[in-house]
Amino acid sequence: MVLFSLGAPDNAAAVRPFLFSLFNDPAIITLPQPLRWLVATLIAGHRAPVARAIYDRLGGGSPLLANTQAQAAALGDVLGADHRVFIAMRYWHPLSPDVAVAVRAWGADEVVLLPLYPQFSSTSTGSSLAAWHKAAAFADLAVPHRAICCYPDEPGFIAAMVAEIERSLARWPKGEPYRLLFSAHGLPQKTVAAGDPYQWQVERTVAALRSALGVAARGGMICYQSRVGPLAWLEPSTDAEIRRAGKDRVGVIVVPVAFVSEHSETLVELDMEYRHLAESAGVPRYVRVATVGTASDFIAGLARLVRSAPRPGPAPSNDRRLCPREFGRCACASS
């Protein structure tokens, strides 16, 4: 198994090359080379001081790799000794070229690609799949590959999230009103308009959560965080919904629905920056629900995905195409 994740800088010196790698990805910046290289260089240089300040609040680096390693170990324990779980980060080490070499050296007879992005986007899972197949070809890793496209409403994933939400609800003062904010990472509107199914899949995740939570989720809102740059992004934004809750004098419970482990966008953006915003906006109580991490339901769900991953074919899928045909950027668009 190869677990895909975004990656994150592990020290201050890694911040600028991490940002360059991110913005030099054609799935993120669609300009041709050498324009993309130039734009990525400029953005990385401009954003590096701000990003370093963010990671300084986490002790100088992101905990994402350590948290992903814990998930990999938990998944390996469930799958058994005849499986090995590798981690391939998209923008910082361990990168796909090195991991493909390691997988070949280990002697794998089959590879299952498993994104830690529950909802597919061409900018996340799509980019990771493309990078992996290029790296595997270069490493001459000529073994069958199976790929899991997405799992926005996989029962174990949903059960683990519901358990975390219910823990937060159990600690909420009885009778005090609240508003659930289902917060997902944002995406430029033009990417969705071009056929990316991410927003549709986020809505599918939240629909499953609402169904499981019942009346507890009444009035909950989907919103989007982590906007970067001048483009129009998916709306409403999480910060706008926090301000609206402050105006309405209602507490908020923020549920990260697109992240499966803790990193800068939960520990800094949600826990620090948005908490400060909530306080200044007059929100009477602010709670952030934990990510699923190594919750047994979530890990069991990943194991089910691995065991049921479709046999090698022309396109990755979960046995069938999940997204409506209108989404041309779905990983299964050719199926």
C-alpha cells in the first residue's frame, strides 16, 4: 500500500522549497513552463515568511508526517504481515520517486494506491496519482497497480467522524444553542467549473454525517477554509460563517470534513486563527472537532478499501464511478 498525502515542511529551511514544489505543480498552477517555474518561484519567496511563522507556532515544522506514519502503522497492523504500508507525500519528503524505488527494493508483487484525501480533487488525489505513475515508470516498478479514487462516505470514515462530533456535543452545555460548521479545504471556483468533483463529494460526506447525526446536525453549514490568492474560491468561507455566528450570538462547533489528521490547517488555522476570529466576532463558544487520525473505525474502513480495490484497469475507481458524468475531471472520467 502507498498512502498519499500532501506533505509539509518539517523544519524552517524546508518551507520555501515545499512552497515552490506546491506551486510548480501543473495541477495547482496551470501555466506552461517556464512561466509556471517563474510564478512558483515568486509565490514561494513571497509566502515563505508567512508560512514559517505558521510552522513556528507548531515548533518549527508540521506534525503531518508523524501523524501519517501512525496511520500507516495502524493500517499495517490490521492488514497483516504480508502487507507493507509506504507513505508518499506530494510536495515534501518522502516523495514518490524515492518511495517507488523503496517499494521495488522491498519486492512488492502488487501496489494499492490509497489517498488520505477522502474527497477526490484533480489538485490532490489526481496530482498524487500522476506523480506516482511517473515515478513508478522511472523506477521500473512493473507490477500491477490498483488505485482507490475516493471514499467520501465510506462507513468507517463517517462513523469515526460522527464519534468525534458526538464527543464534542456531549461536552456542550445543555440547552445552549450551537451551529455545526462542516469546514473543508477550499478550491478555486474555476477548478470546480472545469469539472472537478470535489465540492460534490464534500457535500456527499456532509450528507452522510447529517444522516447519522439526525437532529443534532440541524442547521449545520458547509463552508470552506484556507483560501490563497485573488481568485474566487468556493463559498461560503469558514471565516464568513464564523462572523455570521458572532452576529447571531450562537456558538460554533467546527468539523474538519476533508482532513484525516492534524496539521497546520487544523492546529493553527482552525485552533488558533479562527478561534481568535470567533472571540473577536462575539461567538459565545468555539469548539473544534478532532480529525479521525488513527480511530479504529477509520482504519478499518481504509483496510476495507484496500481489500476491495478494483483489479488493474484503464482507470482507478471504487468498483464503479461514483461521480455524475458531468464531472470530467473525475479520476474515473474515462470509465
